[in-house]
Amino acid sequence: MSSIPLVRYFRLVVLVMPALIGVSLFAQTPAAPTAAVPAPTAGRGAGRGPQAAPVVSPEIMPDRQVAFRLRAPNAKAVTVSGQFQSGPAPMTKNDAGLWSVTVGPVAPGVYEYSFNVDGVTMIDPGNREIKPMRVPRTSILQISGEPPLLTDFQNVPHGRVSLHWYASKSLGRVRALQVYTPPGYDADPTARFPTMYLFHGSGDNEATWVAHGKANWILDNLIAQNRAKPMIVVMLDGHAIAPGTPAARGGNRTARPAAGTSN
């Protein structure tokens, strides 16, 4: 290429390239016909037939009666128990294997409930609202009030709930906490707020106060009604030992020496 002047070289390229492109286009072989897509064969996702409709549970009626449903065609006995009633309510099964019962009317409030299927307690698989616990075993039922309760979501300014993770040096593992900040918290970086540390009950965790206790909505409503000062609320996991560990099951307890012996 060094023996050809640069200008002549580019002229040659401009003249030759269109011809090469044309030859290339005409020289390409025609595309092969598209093969027919084979019909799906029997296997995963095939041959299932009509799918059962999703189970709606719980279903809250306008008169505050509540219908609970559970699909368990092979079960022999199913009941529902909750904080809104004095004892378990037997459920009946239809020909499609769907168990159901209607209870109430239920007074406005936030409740826990669970199913018992042939002696096994379980949450409601049709309800996404589950009470956060070390070992979750109850679902959440919320009946709104008229007028609204403090635990109800109302049309007022709302704060924010943040999830924070931190490394615990004393326990040697990562732990979580939730923090509520009131409406307008970010408006003034120099503002100072009182802080309340909110501890849960036995068996619960750092998420229970928001998911089940509605602590954030209670604070939003109280602040809007001038019944509480804007504040920060820190919700901790009060259990130092992680669930499922030998220590949580009592495995770290020292056995009591037998009579007549000493350690």
C-alpha cells in the first residue's frame, strides 16, 4: 500500500466497494424455509386441564362478616381460630374440595387467625398478610372502622418506615431494625426529634410493630390530631439468639448434675 498514493488508494476503495457489495448481495443463498414449530408434547405444563380459580380468603363483607376459605380436598377436618371469636369455627367442604366458613360480624380491629387442618396449625395461604414472628404461624385480619380507628390508614400526612441492617459485634452476626420517621422529617436537616424505642412481645421481631401493630399509622394519625409530638421510633429485634439455633431450642443450657455429684 505504501507504493500507491494515499488519495489514489481511497479513490480505488470508493470505486471497488459498491461492486463488491453488489456481488455479495446477489451471491447470498436464499434463506431456508422456517421449520414448523412442533406441537407441545406431554410433560410439565401440558395436560393439566382447566386450572382451579384462586381462593379468596379472607373475604370481608359490607356487614363485616368474614368468609374464610381453604382448598384441601384430602383433609378430614378443618377449623379456623382467631382473636375475633371465642373458639375454633368448623369449616365445611364442597364437592371441589374447598373448605369454607363465614363468621361475624367482626368488630373493627386488627386480629390474628390460623387454620387447623387435621391437627396441623397453618397460616392462610390465600392471605399475603402474615404476622412477622420468629416462627410465623398466624395470618392477619384487619377490619376498618367507621369512623376510622387509629390503626386504619387515613388521609393524613404519612411518615416513613426504613429497614436497616447492622453488624452486631457482641453477637457476631448481621441484625435488622426498623425506624419510623415522622412526616416532614427530611425538610429540615437541623431539626431534632425525641426517640422512642419500641420493643415487641414474646416470639415477635422487628417487623411486627408495623405489619401487625400498625405503629406507623397510629403515629401518623396521632400526630395529625395533635395528640402526639413528631418523633422517631426505633423497632428492634429483641431476641439475641437467632431462631432455629441450638441455643434458641434450649441447647445451651447446662445440665443439672445428678444427686450426689458435683461439677
